[in-house]
Amino acid sequence: MDTLKISLFKYKNIFMVYDRNVEQYALKLGKYPSFAITADEEHKTMDTVMDICRWLLAQKADKGALLLAVGGGTTSDIAGFAASIYKRGIRYANVPTTLLAQVDAAIGGKTGVNLDGFKNMLGVIRQPEFVHITPKPLETLPEEQFLEGAAEMLKTFIICDKDNNYRNAVSALSVAYDEKLMSPLIKAAGKAKKKIVKKDPEEKGERRVLNLGHTYAHAIEWCSKGTISHGKAVAMGIIKAAEKSEEKGIAAVGLAEKLREDFRYCGLQTVCPYSEAELQAAIEQDKKNKDGKLNFVFIEKIGKVTVKKI
């Protein structure tokens, strides 16, 4: 709490948007004007963004305001987008309360909402003032939600593996939550993503590697009509990317099976229930498509990936 208060000290007009599921935690952060949202894929729409903007207007929030987003990745996506368009942009900051948000979603400035079931079709890239990461909310995070972030953490270390972080993450994720084991890994994952984003904030080059597994993941989510969560879809999508990497001769045979075994060890689902034909329609609508080409992230080996147009 103290470090967050220090970060917020210079902001005079603070408004908070939080996920209803973390209300008890959020309201302890300070006595700020607050707005609760239902942070799920069904409500990750422009309607929710407009509700936040109307609330800010009713609160007479001006250009000097700071919007504090407290919750998981869906919360930071929605609140960050609202802050980015309200009065042509006000400042915002993230207090991520899930593993997925702490290692991925709340970092990097991507904001957005879904459109007609298609993932994050509307959005902008706008960097938060800061991201406050604390292990406190993770202590009571349900196992199902904890696993949502496991796939994103493993994804980061497949892209950039230093100090044996990938193997350490597999070990830590396979047992009950242990702050001593997880804290350095969360810090390492966030640091790795931040470094990539800093080099390419607008996702015109190197940052594209962070989309590993997501081309298939978003298609899986669309095909499932929301019954398969983002984290689960990312795990399946990474395995699909590994299989494609082997097919193209980019990765050595056996990589996909190795990753599959590791992911299962962590409790992640690895088998995609949809055929390539079923996934194709959604992949064609992927927001990263340009001129009929898609930048696809292939895996060469753990710690090294490559982006190629397909």
C-alpha cells in the first residue's frame, strides 16, 4: 500500500475503476470516487467504456485526472481505453490483481474491447503512468484464475528465457502458490515484456513476438463463443504455434511434445477442440492481418522465436 500511495502522491484528482470481484481490496486503496464494472468478456465492449466515460463526465473529471484501474487484464483493457478517449485522453495507471495482468495484460499500454465477439477489435496503445504490482491479491486468487496467467508467463519465457526462468516457472506453477517462488518470476516476466515494449511501443517490429500463440488463441476464443477463457486459449495456441514451427522446419521435431508435457505438468489444457477449418474464419478476421498477410510467431527453441508473414 505504501509504495502505491507514494506513486499516487503527485496526482490531485484520482478516480478509480475496479472489477466488482476485487471490491474489498480496491476500496482499501484509498477514498477515491469509484466505479465498479463487471470485468468479463461479455462486458468487454464499447458500452462499458461509454459507461465509464459518462461517469467521469458526471464526476467532472478534467484533463488533469488520473484513472486508476484495479483488477485483471480485462479491467486494465477497458479502463485504459476509456482513459485514452475521454476528453482526448487522460492519464491512467494499473493495479493488476491477477497473475495474467501482472505478467502481461497490464504492462505495455495495449487497451481495447471486443466487437461482435472478435477479440480486442477496438483499441489504442497508450502507456499507463505506472503499473503497481503486489503479491497481496494473488494470495486469494482461485486456482482457475491463477492458471490463466500461467500460460502468459510461460509464453514470455519461451520468447526470452534468461537465468533458466522457463524451467523455474514450470516448477513453480506446478505446485500451490508460493510467494517466494513466484515473486521473482513475476518480476522477471514483467521486466522482459517491458524491455520489448520499450524498443517497439507501437508494435511495428520486435513487439510482435509477444503475440506468440495469440493468433490461434483469439480464434479459439471466438469459436468457443466465450466458453474457453483467454489463458486456456493461449496455452492451446502456443502448442499450435509449436506444431506449425515443426511443420515448417523452424523448430526441431519434439518441441511441441516437450511444451505439451510442461504445460500439462502446470495444469494447463493443451488440446484444441477445433479443427483448422473451424479456426480459419476467425483467423481471417484477426486484427493483425494486413494486405492478406499475417505476422505469425514461430518458435525456434525455448528462448528464441521468429516472426514470419504467412
